Amino acid sequence: MSLLELAWDILPSLLKATTVTLELTGISIAIGLILGILLALGRLYGNKPIYALATAYVEFIRGTPLLVQLFIFYFGLPSIGINISPFFSALAAFSLNSGAYQAEYFRGAIQSIKGGQMLAARSIGMSRFKGIVFIVIPQALRLVIPSWSNELIYLVKYSSLAYMVQVPELMARGKIIASRNFRTFEVFLVVAFIYLIVVLILSKILDLVEEKVKIPGLGT
């Protein structure tokens, strides 16, 4: 069987696993987005206890390997009587990890917005909360897209670690197929191309979004 014939034969199974990869990535990046914004705001506008907690969380997550965090949820929690499925173990680890990194992206984007805008908002009667929600965050969401897009791409690739905890995503399916037909090189070559295509498509979509929502005259 040639490489093209093999690819055509295993493609349906790999594409089905790709949907699991995309589902895991999509939910994780969305949860991480919300968590990242809250952490960034906590570090920039929170009081000392909130700042300390947000900073400790970000430093802990960024200072430990993602695989270790994944194993804590999959192997560690059951040892103390908390049992969750492989998918939700991976989802929790990826979401919490992504949230810490996104917090830094958003913190940088918020800090790039001139402080005079908040002063102007307060001068016209807006509360600090409204100034953050209606003035700061909308601009930060636009400015953060270039760096945030890297997090999405990384998360697509890091999702391959989920095979370590038996999540039936793309990498895991490729490993199963390779163990059955012993065409390891060819199978993982096809897997690599699928990852590449997904990344290229997402990169193009994000480029279009960035162009669509960019702030004239402000730049990113």
C-alpha cells in the first residue's frame, strides 16, 4: 500500500479524532480567555490579596510543565477520591494552563492602553468598573489578537499531550493505527499534515479577524 493509499484509508478515523482535538482546544481556549481576563484585571486593578493570589497562580502555572499539571488531574485527583474522565482531566489542565498565559497577554495589552483614557472616562462620570468594561477591555481584546493567536496555535499542538491520559484525540488515534499496521513513519506523517492544515487554517482566520477589528491609527 502506497503512502497516498494508506493516507486515504486512515483519513476518516484521523479526521474523527481531529474533532476531539478541536473540541478540546476550543473549550480550553474559551475558558482560558475568561480566566485570563480576570487574572489580568486582578493583577492590574485588584487589591493586594487579589494581586497576590493572581500573581501566585500565574507564576505557578507558568513555572511548571503542562504534562505535570495534566498528570495532577488524571492521576493525582483519583488518589484523593476525586475521579474525573480523561477528557475532563485534559480539559481542566489545558484551560488552567492557557488561562495563566493569556493573563500575561491581556496584561500587556491593557498596559499598552494610555492611562489618560481611564482618567477621561472617570471625568465624565463613569465608574472605574464601567471604564474597565467599556473602555479598556474592548481595546485590549483587539490589541491582544497577535499574541493571543500564538496561544491558540500552541494549544492545538499541546493538545497532543492528551493521548498520555487516554483521550481519543488525533495523536492517540495515530498511535493506535500505527501499532496495528506498523507503518509508524507514514501514519505520523499524515498526522503531522493534519495538524499543519489545522494550524494554517486557524492562522488565516485569525489574520482576517485581526485585520477586521484593528483600531485605525492605533496599531497592534
